[in-house]
Amino acid sequence: MDHDDTRTEPGPADRARWIADALHEPTGRRPLLEHLPGGSHRVTLRTVAHPDAAVATAVLRVLGAADRFGHRDRRQQERLWAEVDPPSAPPAGR
């Protein structure tokens, strides 16, 4: 039997791009994708209107793919954000 062990988990940049693309689809807005110090990535999406239930459900499903996500409201500018971390290093000695 041939077994291919070359497949790897998507990296944080790939996951962040997927999240950004998946948020763009239901909202019609292009998110900002940033590389953060330490290898993490942040996706930020400015919200301009309250979504209907279908869009809200789709957005929450996408945000669930991140390591953490949230909402911020500053000076009448609401934004959703999601962050993806690099994989943790295995403990020493393993």
C-alpha cells in the first residue's frame, strides 16, 4: 500500500488567508490581513451594518476557525477580528 506522509497542516498564514477569504464571501467586504510579531496573523473586518441571521451564522462559523476572535467598537467604527497563531514548539525532550 502506498502511503503519502508529505501532507502537512496549513500554516498560520494559510489559515488566516482562508479566514479572510471566507469572511469576504458572505459580507462582500475585503478584510485586512496582518502579520504580527511572533508569527501570528490577524484578520480584521470593518462592519458597516448589522447582518441578517444567515450572514451572522456564516461569519461566526468562519471566526470559529481562528485561535481567538472578537469584536471592537471604537469611535463608531465596529470591527471583527480573528487571530491565528503559529504552531507551538513541542516540549523539550520529546
